[in-house]
Amino acid sequence: MNPTPLEKVVPMGNSKEALLLRLHHTPLFSAWPNDTIAPLLAQSQPLTLESGDILFAEGSPARSFYFLAVGRIHLITAAATGQEKIVEIIQPDDLFAEAVAFLGGRYPVTAQADATTTVLEIPLDLFVATLEQRPFLMRQMLARLSMRLHFLVKELRHLSVESAEQRLASYLLELCPVVNSPAAVDLPAKKAAVAARLGLTPETLSRVLSRMRKAGLIEVEQRTISIPDPLALRRWADGH
Amino acid sequence: MNPTPLEKVVPMGNSKEALLLRLHHTPLFSAWPNDTIAPLLAQSQPLTLESGDILFAEGSPARSFYFLAVGRIHLITAAATGQEKIVEIIQPDDLFAEAVAFLGGRYPVTAQADATTTVLEIPLDLFVATLEQRPFLMRQMLARLSMRLHFLVKELRHLSVESAEQRLASYLLELCPVVNSPAAVDLPAKKAAVAARLGLTPETLSRVLSRMRKAGLIEVEQRTISIPDPLALRRWADGH
DNA sequence: CGAGCTTTTGAGTACCGTCAAGTTAAGTGG
DNA sequence: CCACTTAACTTGACGGTACTCAAAAGCTCG
């Protein structure tokens, strides 16, 4: 029933040992030998943020990247008018901002906490130095960046040629583990944030959800959405 | 007066020597020793495409990347509805699709020729193998991907929170060499393609150009656009 | 229970896309 | 070189989608 159960199962006094274990389970570090991660971890330090705090700002020099242990982070980019677009919503056990390392860096987005959050701050210089000694890890890192590139290209398509219905449907279906059987997904943040992530206003998101509900395609209960037939949702959305 | 003078100055029988020279001037290869590029070039071959031809399709397995010698290529991503979004317009002397190399890959976009075009097809496997033997080159490649990531994030913002006026203004200003003195920019393709690149319809692009013209901010002559005061254009656009 | 959220619902509007016609430019063949 | 055809671009009228503003209803938590 707790909307953020993770905060309960992870001990707040995140020991370095526990963190090392969790780091080791991320796609990026899973292939790293333990004795490579350990020195990195030794130079890293946990940070705690309150909801609304800025971890780093768009354009500021990048010296670290981050592992999200507890809470939630929004990656935001702002326009001249002050309007904001959420590029990505970061979840626990995700790494983020590691891609900036190679540009001699400035952060391309702003990172803002959406709840009480603790992150592990990992220094980039040591990370890059380690990487350079192991071509295999570098190759893996390239694959990771390449994946992100694909993700962004897909996002670009969603934003430019898809309707609100299609965008939301795609988003929900991406959260679905399997597409050909009933599923229930939890929105990763409050609806206003999800709306911003999709390039919509909260009002529009609400209305689209309501339309889907009335069409019998989903059921909404707070932030939990049940999808009896994902494929039907896909078909319906593509017709709008 | 010729709209595509490049086709005249580059000998159509692109000798390998000439191509090597031009490759060496690209940001990616400028740091590569000659004896590293040569074997790569030996395995590569020039291809000629007519306008409309597909070089590779979204989702198809990637075995090569490309150097654009002559002509123009559109990188396109299509939605279920058939609507198309131009992700990028590739110009002569640009490299493209090199980022897919590391995903074991499939192309994330479709590449279509927009004019009679010749490209150099470079095999990925040899490229990656070379890269893996030289950490420095890998590092550089990571920087390149990182830059592309920044570019796409910026695009995302443009599409989601900016108006047609702002998008076009940003686009024109990016084509400007300097921002604080008068400039004349050439659109890199026909207006319909530029519109698709900006996520607009040709009609809307035409109207926005017309509004800018009437506001005295630009002058339009075919595909050449003069901007007497780039900063004024910026300010005007931000007010819309 | 009431204060401060988030979310929903409603009414009005603006922007941009669609459809259609007209104009200009470019390319083709006699 | 000039008629003719085709494509590129512009302009107009109209409509729909999604945004804005405003208010009410629903949660959450002290």
C-alpha cells in the first residue's frame, strides 16, 4: 500500500557495503571487478536532498555522476520562457549523468529532487581513469551511450508526430512488463511530473486518462493503472 | 548562383586519396594516424544514390556507418500513422550512423537520399576493432556520443516547450556563424524538409517566415535568409 | 477536522494542422 | 530559347487538439 516501499526496505544508514552490492547490480557496473569498484566507492560520498533541492544545474561544470539510492530525481531542461520539460524521471538503483563525463563537461540538464532523496556522488575523473585502463569497460560504456541515444531518438518521435493519446499509451506500455497479458503499472511520480515528462499539461493528462477509462481500456486508482488488454490500448491509441 | 556548388568542385570520380584527405578533416578522424585510417578506407566503398533512395532502414541490422561525400541525406524516424520526423539533415563531409556501432546494432533511424548522393560505406567491425586497440580514440568517440546526446536533449526541449516562432528562430540562429552581427544563412534543404526537421508543416513554416519578414527581422530570397540583427530575432521570438 | 496539496472538470482560446486553391520557380522537351 | 509540365512554395479558410484560466473535488497529514 505504501507508494514508495523502497524507502522501507533499504536501510537509511546506507552502508558502503550495501551500496557496493547494489552498484554491482547496475547494468553499468555488473561487469566490473570488485577491486575496481571499491576504490571508486571509497572516493564517493552519499548526499541527502530534500524535495525541491537542486543537485546540479543545467550548464554547470560536471565533476561527478550519481547513483540514486533512495527517493526520486527529475532531469529537467528549461526554456527561455521558464517552461520546463522533464527529460527523464530517475528511479532508485539508476545511475545518471554518467554520460557527461566525456565532454569535458557541463551538465546538459538540471537534476532536482522530487522527494527526500539520497544519492551517491561518484567522482568523474577517477571513473574515467579506470575506464581508460580497460578497453572492455569502455566498449560497454559506448554501448550505454548508444542506447541512450536510441532512447532520445524515440522520445523525439513521440514528441513530434504523436498525439497525447499515443504518447501516454506508449508510455504506459513501456512500463508494462509484458504486452499480451493484463498488467498493472505504477506511475513513477505524481501526475503533474508524468505530464511534464510526456510534454503535456496536467489537465490534458487527466483528460486523456479519463478518456481511456471511459473507453474501458484502463482502470485508474491513484497512481496505479490497470491495463486489462495492452494490445487493445495500443490499437485504440493508434486510431487517435 | 549554383545552389549546389559542391557537386562541381568535388571530382565525381572520388579518388580514395581525396576521400582520405577529407576524412582526415572530420572531427572524428582528425586525431587518427594515417596508417590507421588507410586500412579502414581500403575496406570501404563508395555508393551512389538517387534522390529518394533508402540507404538503410530503421530497425535493420547495422554493419556500416557512412561518410557523406556529395549530396544530402535525411535521417528520418516514422510513427505508426506513417507521419515522418526528420531527426537530422546530413551535409557533405559529415559522418553519420557511427553511434550505432556499440549496440550490436540496429539503425535507430532511416537514411534517405534527398538528392543524387554519394557516400562512403565504412565497415563497423574493423572500425570498432581499431578503436579497441587505442584507448585515446575510444575516449574521443565517447566525447562524440556525449555531444550527440546533448544535441538531442536540446532538440527535445525545442520540440516540447517552444513555439513555432522560437523553434525556427533557434534553428536560424544556430546556422548563424556569429550572433551579434548581420548574417545570411542558407537553408540546408528544401523548405518542406526544414519544416519536418523542426516538427512543423511546410505551411506553418511559410507563415512563420512571412511573419518574421513582416516584422522586419529577416529577408527571404529562395533558400537564403538574411538576418540583419540576430539578437533582435532572438528577443522577438522569445516574446512569442 | 481543516490546511495544503494533487487531481479533476469546465469554459474559452490560441496555435497549428488539414484541405484547397493559387502563385512562383524549376525542370523538360520540342 | 521558349512553351509546357511538374514540383515547390505561398496564401486563405476552417477545424481540432491541447493550453490557459478558474474553480471544485479528492487526498494526505498534522
